[in-house]
Amino acid sequence: MGAPDTTNSAPQPLSDLTETLERAAIAAGREILAARAAGARVSVKSDNTPVTQADRAAEALILSRLNEQFPGVPVVAEEMAEDGRCPSCAQESYFLVDALDGTGDFIAGRDEFTVNIALIRDFRPVAGVVYAPALGRIWTGAGPQARTAEVSAEGEIVGSRAIRTRKRPKTPVALISVSHREPETRAWIEKLPSHEIEHIGSSLKFCLVAEGKADVYPRLICLKQWDIAAGDAVLRAAGGMTLGLDGEPLRYGVDNADFGCGRFISWGELPEPVA
């Protein structure tokens, strides 16, 4: 299989691409579960965040798959960035990888960690896969189509079904991280006239909004592009959108040294514009 067509940002046949990303994510999930069974070995990176052998093994597997299937397409991945091996200039098309999103949840023995792989084209996430290996669930988005499915113990995808965001109810459900309780995010949510709050780990928050099980996911601290790209791709394919605080769709680009992204609000149904 050649590299994804980077000359046209319209939804082209992305089924082959997403199938490859799904298989890579499932294989990486197998590495992560094996590492958990063996006992996670934790070290601390330069930014004082934890990393385990599961992060590194899963990322190495994904990079191998992407390099084999899509030679010439740049990849930006979390541990590559830590090691200073990522491209540092803007690219028309590239992959973003977080091989183990929710490392803190993984270390704590919780199941809400994910494998995230996304394709960025023209500053937008046009395809993405989020896989939760401990939950046996996978979410995929490409173009205008999003779906979720179960993943069997043998790694087979079963029961695939389409998903869409829902119309915002009178009492919307807002999602907050399990591990990170930012005062700014909590303050933003409290301004909603009527709401419920649920605490969910990793990029699963994007997936719940995409499935129509929640309505908004605000994050008022700066994260990394690889933290959110795959979940954002699923959400956009399901009919939602991630906006910056300026009200514009969040843009992705590797034109800075740390691959940071700004603060954002992810919506299932976009709010009415302020007159």
C-alpha cells in the first residue's frame, strides 16, 4: 500500500488506511496488555510525566507498521518527540501517534487508557483510530463516517456500527479528566446553566461525545497534538467539532518545537453563535 494521497483533502477511499490504523492499534494494544500483565516499569521523562515500557513498545510497533505501509509520510509520536527525533517543520500530511494515552490511568490499574493514531492533512485530522485495549472497544473516524466496534480476545473487530453525535439536551453531559482536575476547566463547566459531569480518562472523552453519550468536553490547559488528534478525528467524523477559544476549528501543524495545542472545547452539537 502506498502513502495516503496528500494532493486532495476531500474524503477519498480511506477504508484501506483506517483498516491499517486499526490493525496497528490493536497490535499495539496487545503489547500494552502484555506489559501490564508483566508489571509496569515506570520512569519519569524530562517534562516530569511518567513513561513505561508499554509506551515505548507500543510506539515502536506502530512506527514500524506506518513506515512499512506508508513510506515517506512523516510521523510525530510522543516518545519520538521526547527523544528529539520528530520533524520540526510544517508538513502537508503526517501521522500523529500517542501509543499509550492515559499512562497515569494505566499505571494506576484503571482501564481507561487508549492507543491513538491520526492522519493530519491540511491542518485537520481527517482520519483517526482510538482503541481501548482493556475495554475491548475501538472507534474509527474518516471523512464523514464514524463507527465503533468490539474487539475480540483474538484481535478481531466485531459488531461494527455507525455513530453520530446527538442534539444537545436540556441538561448536557460535560466530561472531565479522571487524573487531571484543572480549576479553569471546572470553572468553565460551572458556567453552563444546567449540566451533569462525568469523569472519564484519556481520549475516551472524545469518543463518548462522538457516540452521543455526552455533549461537551472542555480542556482549558495546553496539551500535545498527539493527545487529541485521533479522538478529534472520530468526533469530527461523527458530526462534532473541536474549537479553540477563538471559536474557530482547532488546527494541527508541526511548526513548533513541542507540538503543543491550545485550549479547546469539543462539542457534539455546536453552540449557537453569539449575536
